[in-house]
Amino acid sequence: MNLLEINNLKIFRSDILTEQNSIVENITFSVRPGELFGILGPNGIGKSSIANCICGFIPPLRSSKNYFTWGNEQRRMTGEIFKNGVEISNSEPSNRNIGYVPQNLFLYPHMTVFENITFPLYGKNLKQVEINKIGEKILREFDLSEIKFAYPRQISGGQKQKVAVARAIIKDPEILVLDEPNANLDPIYKSELLPFIKKFLRSQNSCAIVITHDPLEASKYFDKIMIINDKIIHQLDSPNNIYNTPKTPFVAKFFSNIENFIEGTYNSDSNLIQSDSLGTIIIEDETNISTYSRPDIICGIRSESLKIIDLNKNFISGKIIDEFQLSGTNFYRIQINKKNIMVATSRNKRYKINQDVSLKITGIRDHDYYFFSNKITHKVSK
């Protein structure tokens, strides 16, 4: 059974249900016990609002409750939220057994680190000796024992983040919701936090929903990813499947490391794409591409699937206008007519700015070329 199910969630800035008033629309997904589920997308597109709905902070339409306001907005949701098969859409936040780490952390400034972490336990009718025992264990697990008696104003941003996560975990929630949990952490602890949370989830048979805008973080640690933009889900799948088979140009650019997009018109009779910027592109694989509902095509090509060669009239040619290095790879930006194309090369091959060069496609690996049209994806053989 799914631990969490969201069906047709829509979030509005008020109780006026208009398209202009909506934040996200038709959001549907489920999370199983033990899963680390990521919600990805650019800043300001509704990721945190989805988290707030799960926790119960955005009430259903026509509700008189208001837990938070966003400026002058009193946000409302429609749709269904289930936990273990039981609908909780109308449940109070305190009755959902969901741990929450908000972006701004909300640590109590008048409480010590230990008091902040153990605060949720005081509603469980535990003796003080039991609370102390549980609190000390969490302090050790999060490496916070040395700042046990410090106040939030006395500790670093990364330490505050640890305290907030520890406070959410200490009450053994069935579901953990974390909004940008790695935002204030140093690189070393970043690599430790999410694996630690994943281990905790599996030991407790619980799940976590993590809000992030970092594709690298998501690809390393998450079991499933939901990518949203422009109010809707663009793709929901495992990180590996999304990277290898992006369904939209946005996903290809945002998550799948596809830098080059060439717009053109597909001719099914000649099996060619005619691009105003790059000329004619030959399509080797005819399967499915002729079934597109319109001739407009966007071709996505990875930078490592292109190779710079000496100027050759038989290949597409342009001028190198920029160069930078990253992780042992040289990247060159090449201007072809009015289009800029990014190409990745090894460090042992160097070219000069303003040098005229030609490009050819190389068959480095699978999943290098994609066609997008009406949100349909088609991999092109090499």
C-alpha cells in the first residue's frame, strides 16, 4: 500500500478558482514506505505549497481555517490527500503524524538546541528521563552534542539545519517533509544528510518528500522524482529514467543535461528536419516520428555527442566564441549563424576563441539525441 497518495491536487491563492489564481494544477503522485521522493523545479513554482498541503497548512476550499498567510493571500487547495489509504485532506496538521522541516527552519530563539529538538516529545506523555534519553541519542546521531546548550543565535546556519531535521525526526513521523534540507549545509554534511534520512526511513517503514531545485542532489539520492514547471507535472519517474528519457524540453534542459536545442520543421516524406539556424538534419530512425500531430520539432543534443573538427565544408561550421573548464572537460560555445551550440571535449584538445571550426555528431553513448513535439519524446538512433 502507498503510504502517501495525492490525487488531482490544485492550489489557489484564494477561494476564487480561476486559472490566473492557481499555483499548481492536477498534481497526482504516490509514495511508498521507505521511499525518498523528490519534488524538483525552479524557484517560485509551487513546490513549497505542495509541501504545505501535505502537512495540512493549506486548508481545503471553503475552509474557515488559516494557518499561514502569504502576504495578502489565504491559499486554498482542492483534491485528495491520503495517508495509509485514509483521507487526511481535512485533518488538522497536529493529527497527521508528519514531520516538517520548513525552508526558514522556525527554531525557537529562546530555547537551547536540546530544548528545540525535544520539544515535540512533550506532547507524548513521556517522562523527563525518557525525553532526555531520546534527545541524547538524536544529538549523537546528528553530531550536535557539543552545542547541546547553545541557542539558535549562537550556532551556524548548517547547525541550525541539523537541529531542524533532528526535531522533525525525533517524534518518529510516518511521513517526513523537508523543504530544501541541504540549503545551509557544508559539502561534507550535504553528502551525509540524505543518506542518513534514507536509512532512517527504511528502519521506520516511513517515507520522505524532499523539496529541492538541485538535479544533482536528486539524481544521487532520490528513489523517485517529480519535476514540475508552469503549474503542472512535466515528468514523474526514477532519476535514471528521467535522465535517459526526458519527456519535455524543460526536463531535458533542467535535469537531463541536454544543452543544445534546435527548432525545425519535420518533413515525413524526406525524413528530414529543416532548421533555419543549422540547415538540414537527417533522421536515421523513422519509427514513430511520423506520428507527431504537427510538423514542428525541437531536437535536443547533448554537448558530449558533438565533436569539434577542423573546418570542413561538408559539415556544419561556426566560430568559437567562448570557453570554460569543468571537472576535467573543456566546454566550447560555438556560434553557427545566430544559434549558439555547446560542445564538450577532453582537456588534451584545445581550440582558440574566434577559431572557425566544423561539428559532427559522434555516437558516444545511448540517449544522446531526442525529438520533442507536443510533449512526446522520441530517441533517435545514431
